Amino acid sequence: MTGNVTPRDLTPRQRRAVVALLTTGDVTAAAKEAGVSRESLYRWMKQPAFLAAVREAEASALDELSRMLVRLGRTAAGTLAKAMGDPKAPYPTRVRAADAVLGRLLQLRELATLEARVTELERSVGLDDGR
């Protein structure tokens, strides 16, 4: 957990509620799934330890999804390469594949440029964290 918050800081029902919030995405459904009232869940959502647990669980879920997307990215790139290089594929399909590749390449370039600029700004104001 983030900071000094550990799973021991939450009750079993609160831990179930954290999981339910992630799986349902809805406070009412999460409360029902965790076996607590909506009011209790809303009250817990104002507590720093509970909020920290929710944020940590969300961060872990996003990390897992990011790893999955990286794996799927290789398959997607291969699929685009096949579509672009297949002379039997309809021309519009090949053009869409090429457009997708170029569009993502430009987005990646913009992100890399932005990251470099932010890093330089952080360095210039003394916020460099050693990256």
C-alpha cells in the first residue's frame, strides 16, 4: 500500500469493498457486492486509509493492464504489418493499416518529445529525480 497504509489498516469488509469498487466501477454495486450499505461505503471513501487502499488497488490494476497491452502490442503490430504487406488484402484495408501505424508513430513521437521537455523543465527547476 502507499505510504504507511497496509491491508491490516482495513477491516475485511473494507478490503472486500476495495475489490468490489474495482470490479464493478459503481459505488452502489460495490456496496451490494461487499455486503455493506452505500452510506458506509461513502463514509469509508472519505477515510485516508481506505482511499489509499483504493488508489493502490487501481494503480496495481493499471500496471497489470499496461503489461497486457504491451504484450498485445506486438500482436497488433504484426497484424498491421501483415495487412499492409498482403497484396491480396483489399486496398482500403492496407491503407487503414498504414494510417493506423503512422498515426500511432506520430503520437509516440509527440509523447517522447513532451516527456523530454518535461524532464528538461524539471531539471532546470531542480526537480530532477535521478532518472
